[in-house]
Amino acid sequence: MTGVVLRVSALAKEYAASGAGLGPGVIRAVDGVSFEVRDREALAVVGGAGSGKTALARCIAAVRPATSGHVEIAGTVVVGRSSRSLRAARRRVQLVTEEWGSSLGPRRTAGALVAETVRAAGSRAGPSRDRAHELLDLVGAEPATYDRRPAELSDAERFMVCLARALAVGPALLVCDDPLRRLDASARAELLEVLSELRRRTSLPIVYLARDLSGALRLCDRVATMHRGEIVEIAEPGVLATGALHPYTRALHVAGGAAGAPLVLVGDPPDPRVRPDGCTLHALCPVARFRCTRDHPALAELARGHRVACHFPGASPDGPDDGRTPGVTVSRGA
């Protein structure tokens, strides 16, 4: 890896809670997030519903303006600029969402759909038909895919067409916002292989946001976990697979059926409009102590490349309970 392609600095995004059907108030969907993605690197951001993944993806892709902080892609600042500059920045990043299948018109062939995007992007890499063939080949599609309509293609083949259209713009970065969430386990595994093959064939950096920790561990060079708008742990996949330290990351192991040191969160998620004092997880955390209710943990490096935002990283629910938060039930089933 060489230069930095994506730099996210102190990024924050707030929404009116009324838009989520919660009445008056504000939801801080992204809260002071900072990270970098280097050339050829794939970074995963993993979290459950309400973690802020989608808000983060849309800020990176300049689909929604950030409340504060900034995003820089290949030297272009995405937020805090004029509308014209934002439109130019959007060409530097392509966003693939969970609704990717709906972008394929049912009456046109895969080749025609890709060629249309090539023409719209103003590509100078030869005739649009030839370029469409090149892009479909690049993402691993069979030659016959070009002349088939979406209904005649498998999930994996349709996904390849979406990726080919994203590459037609010539982006510096690909952002995938939970593109596999609505698929069954077999289809998810197939599409993960499509993304892995894309990584082998190109040098395009990827930010992959998902709920499934196990898939992210297989696909990416680094994995971050996100809870209530904050990055709470980040490390290489081999480290998180067997040595995750933050309680939220360990709970994601349970949800995804992965290996590691699992932990079960307890209780009901708090009101997203209320930012608690201390750690945002303490009301659900079976290892929370009094300090967790008062002091907000910083994201600190505990080993090279392994950063964790937790006062008691790796603590066990079965350990000494002196100082734990009153009223927090300790889970013994993990």
C-alpha cells in the first residue's frame, strides 16, 4: 500500500429524530469518526442497525452533507464545498447500496446498461460497447452476460453488472453499503467472492459497510466496528477473528456465528436521541463498571494497528464484579 486515497476527519452527521418517527430531538448518526484508507486497501465498517454505517457511507459519497468534519478523496475535499465541487467530488467515489438490483432496467441487456453508463461518464477509453465488454470482463462476468437481460442473470451476475457500471465512471474509491444484506447465506457467499475477485483484478480501494462481521473478516485488510456513530475497535481481520477486545465487537461475533471471544449484550437498546454520559454501550454491556457510566473512552492503540475504545478491554462477565454498574445483569451464557 502507498498513498492515502480516503481521509475521514472528525466526521459528524446529525438527523432530526422526527424523520425516524421518534418525535422531537436529534439523532447523532455519526459522531467524530476519523480513519484513512490507502491505495489498494479494503476497509470494513461493521455494526448493527442504528450504528451509523449508512449515514457514514452517504457522507463519504457526498450523497448527504456532513454536519461537521470533512472527507477527502484523492485530494478532493467532499464536504464543506460548493454544490458544483460536491458534484465533481461524487465522480471520485461510487456508492453501491443494498438496493443495487433496482438500478438495472429490466428491458435492457447487461451490455447496454454498462455502455449507457460509459457514455454518460464521457469515457475516452474507446467505443462504449467495447468498453462495456472490458468492464464486464474485469469484474469476472462471462462473455454471454453482455447480451442477457437482468431477469436472465443470477444474483452474482447482476451484482457484476452493477460493479461494472460503478467502474465505468473511473472512481478513486468504491463504497459498498451493506450490499449483501437482503440475500440468503449462499448468495452472500457468492457475492463476497465476486468482491474478492474484483480486489484481485483491480487496485481500487474499497470501504465495505455491513452487519455481517464474518464476511468482512474474509474480504478486507482491516475491520472497524461501529456503535452509535463511533468507531469502537479497529484491527486487521486476523486480530479481530480471535482477539477482539471491545464488548460490542465480541457481541457481533455471536450475531454472525464467528469464532473469537463472544459476549452477549443484555437489555433493550436505549433511545437514540439521548447521548448517555460515559460509554455509549454501558447500558447493554455485561462487563460495564461505574467508570463506564461517567468517562467516555477514547479510541486508543493497545497493540500495533489495534485500537479499542473501552475502559476494560477484554474483560470477562465471569470475572470479579467489584465496581460494575449497579443494575446491569451479567450474562453467563456467552
